[in-house]
Amino acid sequence: MHVDKVILAAPRGFCAGVEMAIKALAWLVRTFDGPVYCYHEIVHNKLVVRRFEKLGVVFVDDISEVPPGHPIMLSAHGSAPEVVAAATEQASYMVDAVCPLVTKVHHEVKVRAGKGYRIIYVGHEDHEEAVGTMAVAPKAIHPVESTEDVDALPEFTEPVALLAQTTLSHRDWEGVLHAARERFPDMWTPGRSDLCFATTNRQAALTAIVRRCDTFVVVGSANSSNTQALEKLARELGCENVYRVNRAAELPDDITGVVGVTAGASAPEELINEVLERLDPAEGIEEVSVTGEDEYFPPPRNLRELIEASGSLASFTLGGPPSPPKMVDRQVAASDVLDVLTATR
């Protein structure tokens, strides 16, 4: 491998929702003895999931797989109302780690359906977020993924609303949005876009550097929608050599020239660093930032109350005195929390 230079996109990697979900599950593991169960992967990243499995977390695809009386966490992608109800009934303690941005879309679906709207939902039907969102009002919602799907929709006599999966590519969203407006000129859309700010920022950062690169590397798992969107965007913008990798070992040996690097919103920084070490650019690394991110999502309320009631669990740091739980949660990165927790087990 003879890489001249790496151009590193910023922002990249963990978003605020992923940070919150990973730290919430770590708190739950630290608080309870015995297995903690999680409905679906907490986030779409193989390394993160395997780390939690080594800590005794059991990931399930059906709440019925959880023995009664065990703690359950619901993943960041959002769950169907019946799943939330089943988990609440089944668990000794239940925490819903849904990203607040997904909660916003669930609320919009519920409100619009309650007002008699037909809802066009732009998303990938088999993605956990889309499954959970469509279950909020299944009789009122019509999933679409393309402009062709919009053209195939029936004529509606009811008012129409357009909502979206938060992790979509901007290009995919804009095409469907335009087609839907053509068909339904009076269509309602939310005042604030459903698309996640982190997804938007990562795509903007990639766009800012991709034309300077001979090769582009996107770090993240194949089942991560926003990671797939980054890979697709790099190709659409003309980069001929695009690789999506889980980790550095998956990189080919013949990469040369200038290499762009970014990571999906559920990819830990340690995987990015691993890729940078493997690329080992002769002329070093240039980081290009298009915007800062200081968003913070606190743990779910019932988990905050549990943390605050457990003074002995107030710090993830080793060797130091406990700190106030709220301050620790905000100041410590999810990757560091997971590293410390893994090292103590």
C-alpha cells in the first residue's frame, strides 16, 4: 500500500443518539447482575455488539425470547408500540434507548394519522427504524423508497403527509420529495426535516472532500443505513474506488494516492484510527471539518433516576472518586465508557 495522503472528514463516527444508546446499555450492564437483554442490535456496528455480548448482553429479535423478570433495553432505532408494551410487561426493568429524532417521527406519524392523513413514509422497509415507525399507524402509512414507488401510489381522497426515515441519503430523500410534491401539491411536511442532523453533517463532510480523493474509505457495518448512504454518495459523486469496511483488515493492499476517510454514525473512533494506521500516509493526515457537533442526548428518564439513586455507580472512571452522574454521562465518550467497562469484566 502506497498512500500519499489521507483526507479525514469531520464530523464522522458516533452521533448523539448512538452515544446515548451505548452509554445507556453500559449503565444497565453495570447496574444489574445476570444477563441484560436488548431488543435488536443496540446500534448497527459489529464491534459494539460483540463488546456487549462479551459483557453478557443477549440480543434478541423477539421480546418473547426474554425470560420474564430480566432487564430489557430497546434499541436506538425505535420500536413498535406493541414491542414497547410487551417489553414493559415482560421485564424487571425496561429502558427504551430510542433516538429522540426517531421519537419525533413516531409522534408526527401518530398525530397525522389521528387527524385523518394518509402518510407517505420514505424509508427502507426492512430497516428496524422503518419497521418501528410504520407500526405506529399501519393502516394510514404507505412506505416508498423511490420516485417509481411514489408514482405507483393510489389517488388519496384524504389529506397527505410526507415523513421519512432519519438516516436516509439526502439525494434519495430529495428525489422522492420532489416526486411526491408533484403528485400531491397540498401535501403536509414537518417544519423541521426528519433527516438526522448527524446523517446530514456526515454526508456534507464527505461531499466537501471526495473530489480530491483517488479512493474513499467508509468505516461502518453493512446493515447501517447511514453508512450505506455514505458509500453510495461517494460513488455518485464520481469516486471510482470506494470501500466500505468494518475494520482495517478488510482494506485491499493496492490502495494508492490520496484517500478520503469517513465513518457512519455507529462506528467507533477506534475503528477509524485502526484504518488510518493501516493506510499510513506518507504525507500525513489532513482533517477537513464542515461543522461542529455538540448535541447531547441524556439517558432515558427512568435510567437517569436509577443512576442518580445509585451513588456507588456514579463514575465509569477507574481509581478516582465518583462524580455526579449527569456530569459524567455528558463528559465521557461512549467509546471510553465501553472500553472501561470491558476492561473491568
